Amino acid sequence: MIEIDNLTKTYGDTQAVDAVTMTVETGSITVIVGTSGSGKTTLLRMINRLEEPTSGEVRINGKPTHAEKPHLLRRRIGYAIQGHGLFPHHTVARNIAAVPRLLGWKKPKIRARVDELLTLFSMDPAAFRDRYPAELSGGQQQRVGVARALASRPELLLMDEPFGALDPIIRARAQDDLRRIQQHLGSTIMLVTHDMEEAIRLGDKVAVMDGGKLVQYAAPAEIIAKPATDFVGDMVGDVDRPLRLLSLIPLSELIEDGPAEGEAMPADASLREALAACLWTGRTAVPVTREGVHVGRVTFEAIRNRAELHA
């Protein structure tokens, strides 16, 4: 658990971060979102003491971060940034192994961890272990950067606009990769972005910053349905709000008995995906399966009614 208690950062007369308090649950993804200058990156950098707070405290599993030397603290907190920051003259394996080597891991343990992470990121260790960053695509470089941040099994992974330099298609796949790997490893992640769509897609909780203040901290569905301020509402976008909410609701919530024709969808697919299928094929319902077994249907009318609740 990460506890941020009344954290403040002042530069001269400027309050970059203003008395932020929030708790991040272990094994979750928390996304900090806001416009440029909102304080989101400064908040992130105070957690691993790349920036020292003016006042307030951060505790990781109950232990205050100020009670530990900064370089030792950072060895147990992963950090991934936009543009990946790989060492160009080191191989992929050596890049990923950077922190485990500092921690004195034995070579066989390091090699096993490198291969485990490359496999998790769908990069064949035999093919990628000995390559250099310049030999990789942008998406591959980003995956190696995240793998490096995860290599020492950190208590917390901090990510500052990690996908900002990627094109939209690669970015979506990188987000899916991150969510899949986070669920596999049970990692606790705090990620900064300026993109509300990314925040909603990735976050178990979303923290919205404005002018150095934390203006809302809630689950994505609440952020969409009940924005706390006009600023949050503007970031979500009034027109897209019902569709965004549908993307967070699984079909399992609206399953009913009855027939439906056409290709079935899994129960954990979103209502937004089912809506698109109905509109594309002209169907009035889609059949739903759970582990390959038919369990019912979801109708176009039920999806539309759910959307209208939040219009």
C-alpha cells in the first residue's frame, strides 16, 4: 500500500503540488491524469524522491520514504519514462538486468529473470536477448524499458507518460500488454498521463490533478458518470461519456435468457463492443458465452437503456 499524506511541493511562489492525500492499494494500477503544469509528474517524482517534498510524507507499506537513502529507495521502486531511456551500448539483456546487478543478484537468477520478462512481453529471449536498442522498433524498445523497470520485482512501478511517444495503434497494444503483465505479476503501478482515454482504459483508480490539487480520485466509472468538477467533466467529454462508460461494463451485467443469432461474445467483453457488433451487423441481440458455453444474450435495447442512464 502506498500512502501519500498531505504532500506539497513549492517552487518559490508557485505551489506545484498542493497538499495531495491519497492511498494506492497493493496490486492495482492508479493513473494520475491532468493537463501540462497540473503537478502530476512532480507528484510522481516525489514518491521516489527525484523531487524532495516541501512538506508531507509518502509511506510504502507503512515505511516513510524519507527514512531511507534516496538511492536505496529507488532500487526498490521501478521507474519507466517516455522514450524508454535504454542504454544504447548495452544489449537488451544487460539493460533489463541493470538493477538486479546493482542488487548483487547471481548471474543464473538474472538470466532467468531477463528471459521470464522477455517471454511475458512476447519477445523470444533467444531472438532479443543479445540485440541492441537501435535494432528494435519503438514498441519493442518501450517494452524493454518497462521490463527493465520490473526486473528487480519492485514494490512499486512508477511510469511517467510511458506510451506518449508511440503511435496510436502501438500505444493501444502497449496498454494491453501492461494490463496483462500487471495482472500476471500483481504489480502496484502508478502511471502519469495527459490522456483521459488512457487513464480510463488502464486505471483501477484515476487521480485527476488540476493546478497542483487532487480534484477527484475514484474508479473510472465514477469519474465518467459523476465528474467532481467542470474541469473533470471537460476532460472526460460530455459527448463521449455514455460510450466510455459502456467500455467499462462487462456483458455479464446484462445477460438475459433468450435466443440470439450470429457470432457469440464472451461474458467479459464490454457493452461497447457488443453495441458495435449490433450496429455493424444489424442484430438486436448478441449471444453470450462463458468459457465457451452459451449462457444467454444481451440485447441492443438493454445496452441503449444503460447508456441513456448516463447520457
